Amino acid sequence: MIDAKYGRRLEAACQRPSGELLRRRIDDLPNDEYQRLLRAPEHELAQRLAASDEALGKFGRSGTSAELYREFAIDAEAIVTAAASLLES
């Protein structure tokens, strides 16, 4: 199995102040909910990601919805890199 859960932008978002809240939320998500978030419209992503966690909601609102949407987008390069390392092993 290839694990490419965190792309470069999402990893960078997790390094921002309070980014550990984002990482914990993503790590705790069931796969089906995570998949729905990947396909969520830009204007809904921060709200759906925060659920009822006010601190995470504040983190999600710390940038623009477009920035959060880009950070959360599938990182094709990370997937290709993970697949290549799997093939090399």
C-alpha cells in the first residue's frame, strides 16, 4: 500500500501555528469522511473540516478558503514519489 496522505502543501499547513490540530483531525477521520473532504467544495471545506472544534475552525479561517483548498488538494507528485519508492524497494 502507498501512503501519501499528506502532500507537500498539507504538510506545510500542519507546520503552521496550531497545525497539530489539523493533523490530529485528519488522522482521526474515518477514510470515507476523509475522501468526502477531498471532494468538498472550496466554500465548505473549512467548516466541514472543523466540525464542532472551535480551535480548528479558527485555524481553518486563518487563511483564505482558496489557500486551505489548495493545501488539502490531492498532491499527485507526492503519490508518484511514494509509488516510485515502493517500486525501488
